Amino acid sequence: MNSDWVIPGMSRSSSPFQRFLIAESRRLMNQYRDFFVGWGTLSLINAGLAQSKRRSGFLWWLVSLLIGPVATFLIVFLPKSTSDNEA
């Protein structure tokens, strides 16, 4: 490991284990950030799909936040709503 390499906020006297923990936590935060961005994007797509089938976009957006891809499957395979009250 290069001794010139220092994580911002850490001193050179920090142990290699401390530097490893901080680097690993940053890597995990970036990984989870990508997951949540993807999940949120899917929920918005599902809301649009639901509205195209004359269903409540807001309700399906909330459902999609909880069950994600399962909601996509349900929206795609449920028949189009015929009542005027749902949308």
C-alpha cells in the first residue's frame, strides 16, 4: 500500500484497518445508492404504466416502492381498468 495515499479526513497515523473500514463503507454506500436509484426509477415507470391502464399512478407508485418488480409484473398482466373512478 502506498504511504502517500490518505483518505480525506484521516491522518497518516490512522491504522490500515481504519483506512480499510472507511474505504469499504464508502464503496458500500455507492453500491446501495445505485440500488435505490434503480428501485426509485422502476417505481416511477410503474406509476406511468398504471396510469396507462387507467389505474391510480400514485397508489401503484407506493406499492412499487415496497414490492418493486413484482408490482411491474402485476401491472403488466392485470387487465385494463374499466371504471372511471380509479384514475
